[in-house]
Amino acid sequence: MAGTARTPMSEVAIRTRALAKRYGEVEAVRGIDLDVRSGEIFGLIGPDGAGKTSTFQILGGVMEATSGEAELRGRPAREARAYVGYLTQAFTLYPDLSVAENLRYVGELRRVAVHDIEARGRRYLTMFGLERFTARLAGRLSGGMKQKLALACALVAEPRILLLDEPTTGVDPVSRREFWDALAQLSTEGMTILIATPYLDEAERCHRVALMHEGRLHRTGTPAELRRGLGLERLEVRARDLRRAAASLSAHDGVIADVQRFGDRLDVLVPDAAAGERAVRQVLGGEVSSLRGAAPTLENAFVAILRGLEGDAPVPPFPALRPHAAGDDAIAIGARGLRKTFGDFEAVKALDLEIRHGEVYGLLGANGAGKTTTIKMLCGLLPPTEGEVRLAGEVGELRSESVRQQIGYMSQKFSLYDDLTIGENLDFFAGVYQVPREQRAARQQWVLQFAGLEGKRGQLTGSLPGGWKQRVAFGAAIMHEPRVLFLDEPTSGVDPIARRAFWAMINQLADHGTAILVTTHYLEEAEQCNRLGFMVAGALVAEGTPSGVKAAQGGRVLDVRADDPLRAVALLKAVTDPWRVSLFGDRFHVIIEGDVQAAARELTARLAAAGIPVREVRDEDYTLEDVFLAIAEKGAITVG
């Protein structure tokens, strides 16, 4: 029922009734009822501005509700803070203190005895793989390591409830997997975890999730229940011209419910797979190169529910997109033998790369793999130690004014000025990129429309939530219609609806000839690139289309549901290459070679001998996350 997320379980750790929060005339939280049981990992998902952070602040005891009740372990939220560990969206560590000093400071602040701080610190740092870095300054840790240290600090007081507000934003898939393995371990020990996340593949790992929209809870259930409730099936369609195929299918008035364009395929949602396949073949005819059915994702369900609540808001058309000249050099971004060292550290190792006009290229890798350093060299912000860069037809003169006017760059760190208004930021970037004065008003109005901030030109940029800041920064980077666009983690912290709008615009630019290099840690998003490159320890170790890199892996993936999945994963990692086994919520994946049936029988027998019954084994294709984890782990062994 809309507005309610209840469980019949008697042992409830978090309970709210008619919880509401107002900021002046704005109703951020509108009478939510929520029950989260002890030991549960419960995901709160929703678009930017849905009220998730306000809910967390009330539950964390740092803000009073306007009305309603919020109880944790039977006590009002303000009185229950001793039981609660709370990670906010903002970086909560002290960058000038070491790992050990941060733990000690937080422990003393929470009145934990010194010997307990040391014992618990050792335990959690070991659990998170940080035990070798106790003397390193927190500000010098990678994004994933910072988040794991923040979690260790939240745990040092041994809370019974964890509140995690988007804890893995900007964290690479390897670190996210380790983070979630730790949460699963804590859950089995009885800790209750309430987590907000913009990543729907991550929400799949929760026991239950609830969708929040405009301050209300609208759906709750297990991820599987939400997917089933969608009532749609998914078709993966490959065609010669994806842009034209997507337009034709979207215009079809019939059984096709939704069409989403990816790098080398379309995802088509239909009520019935057989009828949907007939409709696709009827509309596209001989353009179809392959078509197959696939299970819908939680993101499919999320987008469908939100569209039902909000309607379908199209991306506003960009003012007068121009086609690039037919004589454009086919290679827009090129590198030969590109290398960068910092002292004795080799950050990028002899990298060769070619990206063509009209191509979207995804550069993937764990934190510290060398992606951002590579982008800075390719766009002329950082001189290489060795090698040659070709950019927008120029070699060597990458900082010339003629080249700069053809490039758009959105950095990994937020690239706007917090102490300027939105309008002042847009004025600044329009001037930097030399947008013609007669076009500036229309271009800036488009950015405000795209970001959902019409009428907010005078608002201070620093007051915007992270997702809206990213929208403004993206708009500012493309106002001048660059021939070459660099996007470093552009949708970090952005909700799925806004992420779709980003990619619709990225595809529009590519269709008009812009070459786009994008880095992302969100692997469902990486599927939208035409080609992918994987970096490990500064080297480009794999490259190809999304389907091509999956096919190149060899072997198969077993998707396994078993009792005590944590113990099952630990046992299997002890007898095979650890990178072959990954936990996915209450299931796990095992990458195998050879005969699938024989491997499934051997796995089932091995786990049964250890007292772990196997409930289901499915033979599945690689996900891009499976590929990423395998390449990162194998590459770290062979390259690093």
C-alpha cells in the first residue's frame, strides 16, 4: 500500500509512524510508516529530492521530525544514538589524521574504552583490508578505502543499527563488492542496516527495498518481488542502426512499453515476450541482427514505477545541434605509447588508444587504476612523461585556444563554484568556452531545463544536492557543443531517471559526431558505451564492445542460491581462484571453465559435504560486473 512499508516480523529494530518533516512550505517527508527488522539489510531507493536524507537525519537523531514517531530498538531516535552508527553522504573523516588516528578520535568521541578501540579497530580494519594502512593519512586513501575507513569508524562503538546514506557513491566495483561483503557479514551477526543508494544493481543485494518519491513510500518488498510486480519482460535487440531502430520502436503504438538504447543493443520491455518479438521483427524487419529474452532488472522496475508517478518527461531538445563537418578526422582522441610517472610510481604504462568521432568509449578500472591521470593527459591538463596525444586533429598543441574551444570536460570532482549562483557558474563557463553571446541565453535556459532547475538561476550552487550539481556541471560542459567530450564519473550519485536523461543527451551528441570518453563505476551504465577499455595498475588490459568483452572471457557463470551464502563463498574461495567467486546479496556467482553440468554437480556436492544445502544453480551469461571483477583480479596479478 502506498505510504507504508510493513513487516509481520515481531522483532522490529527501526519503526516510524506518520513520520513527517517540513522545511517552511516544503514537505520533505510526508507521513511514512516503516518497519525494518533486526539483522535486515533494507534499501531505501528513490530519485534526488525524494526525502531519503531527511529521513536518515531524523533516524540518526541529528534532526527533529515535524510530526510523527521514529523509534530505534524501542526508544525515540534522539535517545537511541548510542545504538546507532551513521554515515552521511559527505566525507566524514579528518583528512589530516591517519587511519588509526581517525579511529581513535571517533572511538573517544563515542566514549569507547581505549583497549576496545584498539581491539575493534584491528578487527574492522582487517575485515576491510585496511590493516596495512594504519599510518596513512585519510586524505591520501582511495575513494573505496575512505568509505571502508568511515564504516570502520562508525562501527568502533559497536552500534546495533547502521544508517548508510549513499555510502558507495564514486567507489569502484571491486571496493563496492568488498564493502557489501562486509555488510553481509555484519547482517549475519544481527546488525540492522538501512542503506540509501542510487545504484539499483547494489539495491539487489538488500533483503528488502522501499521506493521513496516526493516524501512518501510507494512500494516495498524484496528485489525479486518488485521485478515480478513490473509485469513486463525484457528483450535484448541488436540492430544495424541502433538510433534509427530505437526511434522506430519508440513510435510503435502497441505492445512495446519501453525502449532503452545501450552501446551495442536496445532493451525493449514488453508485456509478453512472444508478442513483443513479433512486434520488433515487424517494425525493424531485416535490420534485426539478433534478439533474445532476458530477465528484467530492478532498474527497469524502478523507472517504470517512477514514470507511473511522474509521467514521462522527455529530455528538452538542445538548441540547434549542428552536425560536425564531413571532413572531420575520423580519430578524435588518440594516444601512442602514453606513459606517466610520479617519482618512482608509474601511473600509466605505455597506453595506446583510438576513439573516433561519434563514438562513446567507456574507460573502466578500479580506484587508482590510472583513469583520471589518463584523461588529464588526453585533454592537455597534464603533460605525459612519454608518448604522443592526438586531440581534435592536433598533435602536441593541446592547450591552444583552438583546441580548448572544441573540448568539453566534466571532472570527477565537482567542477562548479559553490559560492557562485547557478547562473553565475553558467555565465563563467559560457565565457570560458566562448559560446557566442547571442546564443548564451538559450543555451543556459536549456541547462536549467535539463537539470530541472527552471526559475532557480539565482540559487547558490553550493546549496544543491549532489545529483542536481552533477546535472548543472554536465550542462555547463556541453553548452558549446564540443567536438570532443571528457566525462569523468559524470553520473556519480545521480538517480536512474536523471541518469537516463544524461545518456539520452550523450547519445544525441554522439549522433552529431562528438567523440565521448567517459569513466564510470556503475557497470549497468557502462553497457551504454559503444566500446569499453579496462585499465588495471596503469595498463589497458582489455578492450571491445560490451558484448565482445563478455564473450572474450570464456567459460560460464553459475548463479547459485544456497543456505549460508557467506560461508559458501568463503569455502569456495579457499579451493579456487578467489576472483572466480562473488557474493550477490543472497546468491553468489562462480566463474567456471569446462562442462557446466559437471561443474554444478561438483559445486553442489562440495557445499553439501560442508553442511550447506544448495537450493538452485543457474547457468547464466557474464554480467559486466563479473567481467570487471575477473579482469581486475587477473590483471592485478599479471600486470600490477
